[in-house]
Amino acid sequence: MPAVQETIDQVRSIDVDQYKYGFETEVEMEKAPKGLSEDVIRFISAKKGEPEWMLQWRLDAYKRWLTMREPNWARVSYDKVDYNDIYYYAAPKKNPAPKSLDEVDPEILKTYEKLGIPLREQEILAGVEPQNRVAVDAVFDSVSVATTFKEELKKAGVIFMPISEAIREYPDLVKQYLGSVVPVTDNFFATLNSAVFTDGSFVYIPPGVRCPMELSTYFRINEKNTGQFERTLIIADKGSYVSYLEGCTAPKRDENQLHAAVVELIALDDAEIKYSTVQNWYPGDSEGRGGIYNFVTKRGDCRGKNSVITWTQVETGSAITWKYPSCILRGDNSRGEFYSIAVSNGKQQVDSGTKMIHLGKNTTSRIISKGIAAGKSDNTYRGLVSAHRKATGARNFTNCDSLLIGNECGAHTVPYIESKNATAVFEHEATTSKISEDQMFYCQQRGLSEEEATALIVNGFVKDVLQQLPMEFAVEAQKLISISLEGSVG
Amino acid sequence: MLEIKNLVVQIEDKRILNGLNLTVNNGEVAAIMGPNGSGKSTLSYVIAGKEDYEVLDGEILLDGQNVLEMEPDARAAAGIFLAFQYPLEIPGVASMTFLKAALNAQRKARGEDELTTPDFIKRVNAAATQLEIPKDMLKRALNVGFSGGEKKRMEILQMALLQPTFCILDETDSGLDIDALRIVSEGVNALRSPDRSFLVITHYQRLLNHIVPDTVHVMSAGRIVKSGGKELALELEANGYADYRESEAA
């Protein structure tokens, strides 16, 4: 989604305030000055009605960020990002939003069709201008849907709202947990996010509550655009359970090339969080032009004993993916899981994996990673499993499989394993395979087309991970993987 | 009916088939025998449409239609089935899933409706029972960890389900014990019908005791060098291929 709709609205709503902050006065310009400065941060904090501590937090992050360097250890290469050439608050609009679907890239529309997405929903995903979206809402009845969900959640005591609202309404909770898993100083992109994040989700599940439904950003996206610097904070209090779905399976029109999101999960004693992602942003054209740079920091803290955090991801989009959803296994007997399918085609570059940090006693972790590289793409699994001195009885099982389609792609596996406790047991399995011509011929001899055969073989390859996704998501994810690999054979 | 006319095929500049002629009529079971390296497996791959083989001359007509122009999946939909000598493994894909995908792909290609799941399961179960294939085998990933006999039975199960009109059995007897040979042969015999023909490729007479052919062809150096009735197989069993190897040298 164009993350910027909200900021456009904000800038539109500026009147005299803008002089104070030195912004351009022409409202129709829909943009704040390029680049990042303290003034810019103060501005957005003020627009969000944030308390002083939040502003200070952002400013500290900004100061820190100025001293940091962009990481360069990942196996990806891209043109240098000029951070002062980015609009942090307004739409860096090269093209105005399409007035109707006629103006949307037909390739994207084709994909919507294949996914079976209703016309009206397509308009939302494609970012068709808001005046049309009113009608969309009516057809969708998303307002009433959202309301029903909200009431049910309220009954259960679950807080699920944009983080900007939570900062105002539940400052104590936010203050207590924000940055407690991914510190402000964590890494270049997380620090940048801390300074400029525009929105995201906030979830709090009270003690002993099993969240009555899967929480999905999908519902929220319809009411509000999320940011290119999205910030998500999920807290599962003692003995609670929540399953959270991020994203949706349709490719989203997005004019922001750089995405740097931060997601923090906190599971207290006996709590469980399942976090599932389908990421399908624009991967760039066949020559590798355009496409999203996705630099995400996702980390879960199993803070309480017996807590569980599960990351499941299906990654098919973005030109560059730099993403390592991790678990800190702090509580005794806590468990971390990471299930990943990363598909790359064209000239996509993926460097993704996880970190399992075993701190508590008898902590366990499990990593199942399936990388599929096609076209001229590069697909790297990078993972760390570590046991600290006190992590007696730590156990990990890692399985990393890579599948190559064609002769011009690359799959790479970079596991780091560190154990400082003699009782820790870590297992690592890895395979790299290719869809063989004989397999293809066998399938075709049975009547499957080349593409059907590829999809079938790939789905077999990723089955272990697909099973981890919520049912309705799994079906869509399966379709999505097939679509992403179209044209990768022959 | 399958007609092969003057088929000349090479792979990596090596001539394998040298002007092969063969006709298999509807309802006919034709056996092809011959020494190692005579081109029997190549013939089966070329009929099914495997890449890597360069067809220099000739044609293959299935009911008058030249299949050489068609992709392997189109040939399958047109009714050609190859039971592989070494069936491939498809990890993570349950046999049941594979069967359904294949059957529906063929039906779609022919413009027929896809089968409903209950209909499909009924058909699979019927075929599986006859081939003594246990249900849990259908849930396992296709051919992964299957014994030699299980793989061959799975091939025949696919044949039974897909109902092809022209079936090629490429050394289906290799790696089978006596019991498996009987089960597989019974499965094949059950599929014999006036509108379905078979090309049975084998080294040994043994299989032909179970699947009794209408015609027997001897292949050598990429050509059919002798044709006859089922008694020809017995003759070969007694005398070996020595006579035909000489003709190869000549």
C-alpha cells in the first residue's frame, strides 16, 4: 500500500503549523522537504499528538542513527540509498494514484485475477484514489466487518489498534515494552525506523486470554494505510495466546522503494505468539529495475518461562530482502520456531534467515527453511543458533533446503552455530537440489504442463512449512508461490 | 493405432534409431525385444516426447496425428502413456495428490470436466485394490522410499487411472519378484481392450508368459529386424540374440 496516504492527509491538514516547522506552504505539493532532520521528527511527533517521552525517544534514535553505518555483510548488492533524498512524511509521488483500474499496471491486474481477488478489492490493493474507495467500502462492508471484530476483541480485553493510537491511549504499556526487544540502537535500519516510524499495529493480550480470532493487518489496511516505516508491537501477557497475520497475498502497489519495518514480540510466562507473514511486494521488472528494498528487523522475546514464539513467513516479493525474524529464548523451557519459504525469481536477491538465542534452561528451537531460487536470482539462508553459558539443556534442530530452478540462479546457506554450554545439542541439516529434467519429463508424461509440474514439485518441497500456516492462508500462499515462479522454466 | 515410419533419431551426434518402422494396431499387444543398446528405451522416450533426442527423419502417427510436433503433456492427453523403467521420485507430493493433478490436467486438456473428489477417490481405490496397493502407500510421497515392486505397481495404477489408448511398458519386469510380476501383469491384462494397444519392451520371455503378446518384434541397431507372433519370443529365449547381433555388425 502507499504507506503515505496518512501522511498526505497530514500534510493536507497543515495550516499555520507548517510555518513553525519550516515546511513548504503549497499544500497541493503533498510533500515535506526531502531528507531527515530533527525538525522533521518533531513535526511528525506533533502531528501524531505524541507525548514528550516519545518524541525524545525518536530524537535519541535519530542522533544515534547519524553515527551508524549501513550494514554490508548480507549477500545482496544494490545502488546506494541516499537517505537525504527520501520523503519521510509525504508521498514521493512520481505518478499520481490511478483514478481507476485502467491506469494500473496490467501485469499486476493479471496477478489479481489469478489469485481470484474480487474487482473491488483489487482497487484497494492497487491504491485507486480514495473517492472511489468509498464505494469500495460499501461493497465490502468492511466498516461493519471491522466493527464486529472490534467488539468481540473488546469483550475479550484484547487491545488491537494502530500503534500511534496506542501511544496516546496506553502510554504505560507502550513505554514499558517499545524498544525492549529491538533496542533503539539495534541496527542501522531499526534505528532509522525508531526515529521516523509512521504507524503499525499494537496488540496486547491480557493474562489468560486466548485471542478469539486470528488478528490480521488486512482488516486494518482497509481503514488506514500502514507505513513504509512500520512499527509493530505485540505483547502476550501470562498464559495468553495470539495468532497474528501480516500482509496479504496480493501484490501491493507501493511507490516507496525503501521499507524498514520493526516488529517486536513479547511473550510472558506460558504465553504463545504465532506470527505469520506473506510478503509480496513489487520485486522489480525482469531487468531488476524498480522493486522494493525490504530491510526488516523482526524479533521475539520469549521473556517468560514456558513461552512460545513461532515465526512463519512466505516471502516472494521485494527486489532485496534483508530479514531475520529471531527469537530470544530467555525464559526457562521456552521455545522458538521459524518456518520460512523464500522464493526468488528474476533478479531478486534474498538474504534471510533467523537467530535463535538460547539463554534460559531447557530452551528449544526449530528452524525449517525452504529457499527456492529461479531466474537469475540469489537466495541466501543466513542463520545463527547460539547457546549462552547458562543455557543448560538447550536444543536446536535446523533444516535448510534449497531448490534451484534453471541454471542462472544461486542458493547459499550460511549457518552460524555457537555453543558456550556443553549440554547444548544442536543439529543442522541442509540440502541443495535442482528440479531435474527427468522429474519434469515424468510429470509432463502424466499430463502436467511444464508450469503445473514445477508448481507441484515446488509445493512438495515447501509442504512442511505450508502446513504451519493458517489453513486459508496456506491455500493462497500455495497459489502465490506458483504465480511467482511463472515463466521460470523453459 | 500407432504408426512409426522411417524414424531416425540421434542423441549428441550418436545415431540411435536408424529408419525404424513399426505399426501397432488398436487392441494389439506388441512386444519389442532386443539386446542391450539396440535402442528400445530410446524408442519409448521418443514416442513420449523426451527432450534431448533429435529426430532427424520420419514420423510417429497416433490415430493419424503426428505426435512429434506435440509437447509431452499434450501427447499424454492424446493417450500416450509410458510406464518408466525407473520411475522418478517427487518428494513431498503425496501419490494421491499427484494422481489427481495428472488426471485433471489431462481431462482439462481434452476439454472434459475435472473429476469431483469423491469420484476420483472411488476410481483410485478400485484400481489400487486390484493392484494390491495399500491405502497408506497412496498417502506417501510419490515413489519416495518405495521398493522396486511398489514403484512398478504405482506405474500401473497410474495407467489404470489415466486410461491411455497407447501404453508403453519399458522393462516393467526389471526388479520384480515373482509375486510382483504376477500382480503387475494381471493389472496390465485387465486393461487390455479392443481400443487400447500396448508396446511391451523387455529383455526376457518371462514377462511375456504373463502378458501374452499378439506380435513380437526384434530390435537391433535401431531398427526392427524381425517380426513374428508370440512364438518368436520363445525362439529368442532358446537361441539368444546372437543371430541379430551379426546382422548389426553386417
